[in-house]
Amino acid sequence: MQHPQQDQIALTIQQPWAELILRGIKSIEVRSVPVGMRTTIYLYTSQKLSSIPAATVAIRDSGINVAELPQGNIVGTVEIVDCQPCLREDAKAACVPWKLMKGQFSWNLANPQRCQPPLKADHIPYGMWFYPFKSNESKSKNEY
């Protein structure tokens, strides 16, 4: 990734989930809301490591060194290619147990690309979605 794209939106996600997406291990992001866009987005890592037990299992099973995980940066891009209600068979690709997925939505992800080095956002996040390299004042939340 050479130059930041001003019109590209970022998804805020905790570690180790962002790292697992970038490694191609996690190809489904589980969220409580569906997503309508089908496009490439930035992955922004929050300052907080995920505290759910499944994160600890994923860290162990993937051999992730938590001390080396970037936090508070744009760490890469990924394409959202589909979205549907979660299915039991999505659990492996989501890296979480099925019980955490019931009633949620599977965002299918593809083509992860790592930023080397991670990018510092020009604008701080203010929720799940934000524009890291331009003001978000003109964008309606209904457009996501």
C-alpha cells in the first residue's frame, strides 16, 4: 500500500482479530448488524485487546505474540465480499464458537493486505466505521 486512500472507510476491530484477518485465518467477521457495502476497507486496530475467551484460544492456536501486535493503527485492508446471517459452519472461519454467532451476521472477507509499516490515521475513530484520512462530517451513517 503506497498512499492512503482518502475515500476509503475503516472498520475498527480489536486484536487479535485484525491479525487473524491479515494472516488469512479469519475470513468471517461476526457483527450484530448486516453490512451492505461490497468494497475494500481499511482495518484499524483499537487500543484494546479482545477480552473474550475465544481470543485467548485464537492467540494460542495461531502462535501470535501479543506484544508484537500493532494497536491504534491502520494495519491493512480487506475486501467485504458478502454478508448473511451466521451459520453454524461459519464458526471455524470466524475463529469463534458457534454460541457467539447465533443471531449475528457473517461478513465474508477476502484479499487481506498488510500495511508495512502500519499507518497512523489522520482522524481518530468514533465508532465502528470512520474515515481515517478525511473528515467524516459529510457522510451519512445510513450509507454503510
